[in-house]
Amino acid sequence: MIFRTAALATFFATTVTAIDEVVPVVELVPPGLCYDWSNYAVELGRTSCNPRKIKSTTKALFKAMQKANPVRCKGGFHHDLMVMTGTTDLDSAHLVIEELCKEALHAAAEENGKTDWSIVGVNDLSEYYAGGTFLNLQTGNFQQTVDQFNARGGAPDKFISVSTDPRTNDHYPTSEESYAAGESVRELMEGDASKKYLTAPAGFTDGCAANTAMCCWHRDRQYFDKNGNCNHGDCANQNPGDNSDLCWTEHEGEVFPYPSDTTEKDIHCHGVSWGNDDANNYSIHNEAIWNAFYYVSLFDHMYTRGYVESLTNDPKIMGSHSMCGCIEDMPVVARADCQQAEGKAKYTAAVVNGLLEINHVAGSFNLEFNSCEGYRYVDPDDLPIDETSTAEFKDNDNDLAGFVYRQHHEGKLTNEQVAIVEHTLIGYRDPTVNDGDNERDAACKRAFTERFGSTETFELKEPIRESEVDV
């Protein structure tokens, strides 16, 4: 944890200037402030620690004190806001408030500490991520409601067993080991995974070269959840919701192209990415990246949607790729969805010794997992001269490539890291892959032609040897 308290103190020390312009009608308490703010104490909700909210609460109290006191302050409310933030202009005051809120949030997160994670029945999570455990290979629900049965005819007309316990289902009853593992996934998500930073799981302890990890699934094992093709009458070899295209796989110097939906069917890819670890890039998202990965790989897709098995678990797809892994180890696909972590806490604000203080409320921290907020790719030649400007960017949310692109633009990822991502996500420079299946298929063919020189080879089911690839 890298706190910015020292930096903030330096900021105060170098920006606070003596204010002699206040009309000396009475002695000011504390020095520099127009009014006595010692009774100022505000509780802030999980979304209220920001310059707008702080400004509105302090302004309301300033007006009340002004109304009750004949003393008038040159500069009015803005004067006091700048003094209590140790600044000389409003823009700087807003920046200080943002920094104080960020510091309080980081302190709230650090208060909870870190924890490791394990799943009942899975001795080594790297085996699960490879795609070969009972969780991947079995069929059956992890969770369900009685209403889901009743909406489809209920008992006794359509079902013998109607229960929240999937182990009793007459269609694809869930095994004891799958049920126990699913319950442990849910319990961890509702407990420590949403409150404490998780350590890296097995297989990821050395990190990823491009600070990006991804999962791709080819099978849906759970019905009733409105995700994928699995249903209570037919859940054999059913597919997840389609959000990507498999362009090709690579294994031991061989390239295996798969252009058609008949071979690939529906696949689903989803990932996370994070900035390089330094003081400027410190963020809740970076610290909670394995929480986000847990949410993606185990809770949201396996437990909630029933998505399992790697793409190459399908006997029709050659090669050997894990279900989840660092981006550099994954098969080449058109695109992937993206998740980011966001921290929330409650706060208190007060003025102490003339300066604004913001602190977190003990025990109030929690994590939320939302779609990534990214940018649509823009050719560098079309970017404005001012590299900090974002005016030329359009939002490209819930897209892993778009989030990587934004992080690169913000200096959080290197050119080399982006090149690694771009090798696997061929839609990095081609956001049309987000528009539909036809666009993804066309983009895969274009990318294959650029790398291997022929669309004819792209249609073959035989591997392309390394010696045949144009370098």
C-alpha cells in the first residue's frame, strides 16, 4: 500500500499562502477561516465522497453560519473552502478533496487485509483453470429457484422434484462434489472476496507478462439461468452465450485455423487487465485484480451462468489451451468482455485545526465488480497533439481490448505489453468486432491473412507448420 499522505502534506505546505485580505472585523477562529468550523461533522455515503458533495455540504453550513453572524468574509464560501484544503484556487481545492477521498478509501481497503482462496473439492485451482476438473466435466446446476421450475410447468406436471437444491433435480441432478464446490464459491464471493484483497491463485503467482488474464469457455453446464443453450431437457454439449470468435489456435509450432461456426459453435471470453505497479498507478482495481478474476472465472461465469471447459476441450478443436490463463497463453480470439473492481466505503468529513479531514468508517469497505470502462481504438496519427486529452475517444465499455487501450493511453501499460495483448485479441485495433458475429468472423480472416499470408490456408483443417508461416 502506497499512501499519498506525505505528498498531500507537501502539497499543503507549498500551496498555503497567508491570507491578509479578510476584513478584520473580529478575530478569526481558526486563523484564516471566516467562521468556526469546529462543529462541522458530516457523514458521507458510499457514493458521496467527491468534490461536488463535499462542496455542497460545506456551502450549506457556511450559509447558515453567515446568516447567524454579521461578519462578512471577503471571498465568501470559496475563501473558506480554499483555506481548509490548503489551496489558493478552486481547481486545486477539488483535487485535494479527490485525493483525501482516495486516501480514505485506500485506508478502508487496507484495514481489511488480504486473504487467499480455495474451493471445496479442488486441491489445485490451476487444474480447474486448465479445464479438467469435475467442475468442468460434469453437468448440473449450481443454483436455482422454485420460481424457475414453476415458470416451466412446475410439479407434478413437468417436474418430479421442485427445489432450490439442485442435487434433487430429476433432470441432470448435481453431484455432491459440484454442489459443495459451488456453495463454497458463493460463500467466498459473499464474504472475503468482496471485502478483502485476494492473493493470486495457483498458476498466476508469477503474474502475467501483459498484466492481462482471460478465460474462454465452450460449454454450458447449467440451465434456468438465461445464459447459454443448456436447458432442463437437453444440456448435453450445449454452448455458452456467444460473444467472440475463435480465430486460430497455436501449439508446439503448429497453427490450427477454425473459421466456421459449425466447428467453433458459440464461445464466450471474458478477462481482466491491470496497470503496472508503481505509485502513480496505485488503484483499488490493481490491488483487487484477483478479486475481479475470481468474480469472472468462478462466481459470475461458472456458478451464476454454468460456463465451463476450455475451447480445446472440444474434440473438434485442435491444440492445447487452458480455460483461463495469462493472455499470452490463450488462443487467438476476436474479442473478450472485461471486468474491473471498484471499492466503496462510508466516510466522515470534519475540519480539524483549520484543515479538512476525511476518514473512512471502520468496517464499511466492500468491492463491486462492473464492466470495464474503455476507449474505442484511435490510430495514433489521428490523436490530438495534447496526449492527455480524451476528447477524441469514444467509450468502448465491457471490452477487454478497449480497456487495455485506455490503460496504455494513460501510461499504465507499455508498448511491449500491448503487443502481447494484440497478438491474442485481434480486435484490438478493429473495434468492429464488438458489432456482431459477422464482423468478428471477417476480422479473424483479415488477421489470419496478415499473419500467415493466405485465406485459403485459413479454411484448412490441417495444421500450418511453423516453417510454412511467413515471418
